[in-house]
Amino acid sequence: MRYILSLLLLALVSLPATAKMYKWVDEKGETHFGDTVPAQYAGQGSAELNKGGLVIRKTDPALTPEQRKTREDELAQKKEEERKAMEQKRRDAALLNTYTTEKEIDLVRDRNLQQAELQRQGVELRIKQIQPRYNQFRSQATTLTARQKPLPPGLQQEMQETEKELKHLQEMVQRKHQEMDDLRAKFEDDKKRFRELHRIEDSAKN
């Protein structure tokens, strides 16, 4: 090692002022010095030295496909975390600008729930209006089938369309129930975050 360093210092001293010296490691792990990096080692990383033997520029080894994929994944994850942080910051600001007390959050929640409930009731009323007509169509169809008579095309079409509408309305009711559950969860999260933000503000003041 001392011999190598002596050679390095000698080589550096004998270099012209504008010359460059490079250091690289071969496949056996041995360190080499020279005025150029051999092509077969160009991708393994190297260092450019000044006349005092100090590294002035470093070239990292070329990444393998696996390393490149890992780095890309890390960068993507970092960007996603930054995006989430910015989104959280935006939501926090909106929360504090919109409400001054938890009671206000409850009032807005109740208004939203009331509106959703009225919409759900409207859909269920429509179901109650359609259901007797559908039941009548089915009764007629059952009677004709029992008598081994064909169903009139108009009856069959009316029954299919009414059944399709009922199914659509029932799905709307289910969506409204889910929407109301989501509203309750959202406003509960807002209240929890509202309390956290005020605790942070109070701690900062103290």
C-alpha cells in the first residue's frame, strides 16, 4: 500500500499542470492510477485527482438494471410522499379556514346527511309506486303460464322494463346508504384532524 502511494505521489508530481490523474478499481478489487480510465473499467466508477492527490471529481459506477429499478421506485415513492404531504397541507388549511369549532363541523355533517336522506326517501317512494305495477305484471304472467298460454309481447316487455327500473332504484338506495356512511366517516375524520391541528397550534403558542 505504501509502495502504491509512493508511486501515486511520484506520478502526480511529474504531471504537467494541465494533466489529469484518475483512480479506478479493477474486477479483483485492486486500485489503479493513470491519465485515462481503461474502457473496460469506465462503467465501474472512478475518481479524478488533483496534483495533491485529492479527489476533485467522482464518477459513480453504472447502475445495474436492478439498481436502476430500485432507484426509480425510491424516487417514485418520494414523489408520492411529497404529493401526499402537500395534499394534507392543503386539506388542513381548508379545514381551519372553513370551521372555527367542532360544532360547525357537526352542523355541516347533519345538513349533508339530511339531504342524502331526503334523496334516499325519494327513491324508496318511487320504488313503492312501481312495485304494485310490477307485481301485477308478474301475477298476469303467472296466470297465463299456468294456463299454458303465451305471454303477450307487450306484457313481457313491460315486466322486463319495470324489473330493470326497480333493480336500478334499489341499487340507488344502497348507494345512498353507503354515501351516508362515508359522510359520517369523513366528518368524523375532519373533527379528529381539527382537534389535532388545534393541539399543534396550542403547543406552538406555549
